[in-house]
Amino acid sequence: METRHRFRAALVKEIGLRIGRLVRALRSEELQIAFLALIVGALAGYAATGFRLLIGWIQYLFYGETGEKLYSTALALPWWQILLAPTVCGLIVGLFIRYALSDRRPQGVADVIEAAALRDGRMSFRHAALASLANAASIGGGASVGREGPVVLLGASLASTIAKRLGYSRSAMLTMMGCGAASAVAASFNAPLAGALFALEVVVGNYRLKAFAPVVMASVTGTIVSRLHFGDFPAFIKPEYEIASFFEFPAFALLGVSAAVATVAMMSAIILISMSARRMPWPTWANTAFAGLLVGAIALVFPQVLGVGYEVTDRALRGDFGFWLLIGIIVAKIVATGLSIGGGFGGGVFSPSLMLGAMVGAAFGALAGSVFPDIASDRGAYTLVGMGAVAGAVLGAPISTILIIFELTGDYKVTLGVMVAVVIASAITQVVFGRSFFHWQLSSRGIMAHLDYAERQIQRTTMASLALPTAPVMHHSCTIADAQTMLLAAPSRIIYVVDDKGELRGAVGLGDLFAFGSDAVREAHEAVEHVMRKPPFLLAEDNIEDAIQLFSRSSEVILPVVKDRSQRILVGEVRQRDVMVAYHDAHEAAREA
């Protein structure tokens, strides 16, 4: 009987322990995020699907076409409609951005990166939804922009809002943003692997397993939503080709250089037109209408530039365009994209970069085929490689772009060629611009989002926040005797000498008095400035990195902090050990995030 009671007690205890573990597991943030990733994936997938349908409805109002065959439709339209559609759209979008958006500018992937880097993943879904209306109108009206930026913004803001309401940590917020972005991209392109890797590389910024599993789950969920509504079809039609010879890989490398030139040209066009638009004498909303007019004028000759350009990309993959027409489309697309994004339209750069890369690759393939007909592959292989090279260089995400190209086309034959071209194009573009197009957008606003979390904390922590305001101070008219009295009371301290305005004139320590010698006793009545020295100092705006460099150069362990260089008003003093503790805390916080 006693044995039975012990067995029952042990069994009850074991059941209790297991139930407790289950309850703790259910309460754990990781498991909650895993379940929440499915919900966010479905919601973001439906948001991306709705955004895609909204683009079709707006496009129908302007062009009478709801699908992606805008180029074919435009060939049959009268000239005035092609000219007026982007112009009227630009006027509407410009006014909407001016009066409906608080920051008075279109939003996209750069804003998601900014939120992840500087605001711990906090975004406003309401603001993103309003920005999405401007983005959908821009794409539907024929602006030379893409839909990947808007869907990333929509999905990430939706996920951020949910995570914020549930009170999750910064790390969980970033993971949830990645889930939303991955689902939206996957739903937009019917590409789950592409969506997951893009979100991890661009939004989350790492491939840690803690973030990888939820992001993949959300991406798959978004793909299922997309396939339920649009079917299981790749974004582009896979061309038929064969790699003729491994001697072509130098040609793929040269194509990477050509893709870098095209990328630099497109980004430069966007930058120059954006800078010019700010100097125009009319209101900013008029810039978008004028840019739309110029895009319409280009479309009268090259209707291929209108919209996201998926149909044109497909036709380039099939080899429907001749060499000189391809050259014309390349120039027209660069200018049209520069006008659209630089002129103030909403939208992304992924679709334009894919189309531009397809044109560059197709033109390169046509030239290679005419020069080396026996060893050159079909034009479709070069077109695929060109797509990956330009897109990877523009996005600054070579790893995910390589896989995106494979998944969008369903073809893995040119893996090595795409890798070679993407790496070369990305490397050259980074030499010219430093980072991706998104990071250029942020740097133009003074935001250094390319730094990791620890680096941002180090650069954000200023000496104003670390300075101790209790530094001993004396007026420069005080005597050496006064300094002796203060230093004998606290021999390990340094006394800072200031003038009537509180500006730093110098510093004196016990060692300075000893260095002065016996005259210090004989001339103790003289002013302290006879024995003070000019110490190095930190500015209140200096960060941890600045302080570490000055400490290492000066061999000091305590440094004064002044307001600025013009007004050296003493704010306090900073100890070297406090700076090093702040440096260590920044890296510890980054590891925990």
C-alpha cells in the first residue's frame, strides 16, 4: 500500500513537472513568435494580395488593363492617353503625399531598415497604409517603379504593430518585421525562399536560427495565400538555353562589369534628379506631375518603360528584342526610373532593376552571340545573369538575389554565372556608392543604418550622457596656495581652471605643483594659471569611439568635457573606465538583442 502511494505521488509529481514545463514553453517568447509567424504570414500575404489587386484596379482606370501586360496594352492606346496617364497620376500622387503623409515623402524598404536599425522595429501601420495608397497609385499610373518596396513596407509595418501591441522585446520585434516582409515578398512574387532570404538579409540583418525559423514559416504562409488567389506560376517564363562552354565565364564576369555600369547609371540618375527636384521653384507636389509628363513622353517612343515591366522582362528572356532596341530601352529605363523615383513617385527599385538587368543581359548576349557564335550560350542565359547582377547590386543583397533569380525563373543551370556576375557588380557598385540604394536613401537623411546595433549604440552614446558634473573647479584668479589646499584635501583629483564665463582655461594636479618645484612655496600668492596645463578635452557631442581614441592618444584616465569648440564651457569630466564600461555594455546589448 505504501509503495502504491509513493508511486502515485511520484507520478503526480512527474505529471506536474511536465505540465509546468509545457506551460513555461507556451509562455516563452520563442514559441509564441513561432505561432504568431503563421498569423502574421497570412495577414501580410493577404495585404500583399490586396495591394496587387489595388494596383490592377488603378491601372485599369488609366490604361484599361488590370494585369501585367501593360506594354502590349500601351501599344494600342492613343498617344494622348500614354502622355496624360502618368502626368495625371503624378499630380494625384504628389498632392496626396503633400497633404496626407506627415513626412511628405513616399516610403519603402529604406524606412523599414531605418525602423529596424534606429527605432527597435517600431512602425506605424496607419502611416504605412496611407503610403501604400500612394505607392499603388504610382505603379498603377505607369511610373517606372516596382512593387517590392511597398509590399515590404506594408508587411513589416503590420507585423511591427502586432508585436508592439503584445509588448515584445527588440529582438522579437525585428523577427516579426522579418516575418511580415518575407510573407509580403513571397506573396508578391510566388517565391517563398526569395521572400525569406530577402527579409533575413535586408530587414533582420542576420541568419540566426532564432529568426530564421519564424521568417521561413511566415514566408511559406504568404506563398500559400498568393497561390490560392493567383495560382502556382513563376513570376517570369523560363527561357530555353544551354551553357555552351565553361570558357563563357569570363564573359559572365564582363557582364557583371556591364551590369555595374548600368546600376551606377540608374542610381546616379535617381540621385541627380532627386537633387534637382528639391531646387525647383514650384511646389514639391508639382515635381511628381512634371516627372509623370516626362515619363509619358518617353513612353511614346519606348512604352516598355511603363509600370513594373514584368511583361517586357519576359519578352527579353524569350529574345524578342533586337540589339539596338535593347540599347534604347536601357537608356529609356534608366531615365524613366530616375524621373519616377527622383521625381517623387512611390514604389520600389527591385522590379526596375530586374528589367534593366534583363535588357543589359540580353544586349550583352546578342553581342556575344554575334562575336563568338560557336561558344556563346543562348541569349536567355545572359538575360538571367544580367537580371541577378543589376538587382543584387541595387539591393545590396547578393546572397538573396542569387536565389531570388533561381526561384523566380525556376532554373538552376546558370548558378555559377549568376554568382560571378552578382559579386562583381555588387563589389563595383559598393566602391562607387558605399552601400545599397536603400542605404544611400538613408544616408541622404543623415541616417547610418548600415552600422550594427553595437556600433549604433557606441555612436549614439555621447559624452554629455557620461560626463560627471561634480568635477572640482576653481577660478583662474585663485592663487597657487588655494590650489595646494584643494589638492592636499583630494590628492588624486584634478582641478579645472575656468574663467568668468565658465570656459575651461586649464587644469592643475598635485603633479603639476611638484613639477613647479620650490617656487610653488615661495610664490604661492601668484595666480594658479602659472602652474596649470592645457589638458586635452572632449566635446559634449563626442561619442564613445571619439573618447576611446582621445584617451589612447593622451594617456589620461580622466578628461574634461566642454560644450563645444567655440564655447569651451565646462560640462563635467569623463573617466576612462566609464567609457570602457559603456563600450562593453553596447556589445553585450547587441549580443542579447
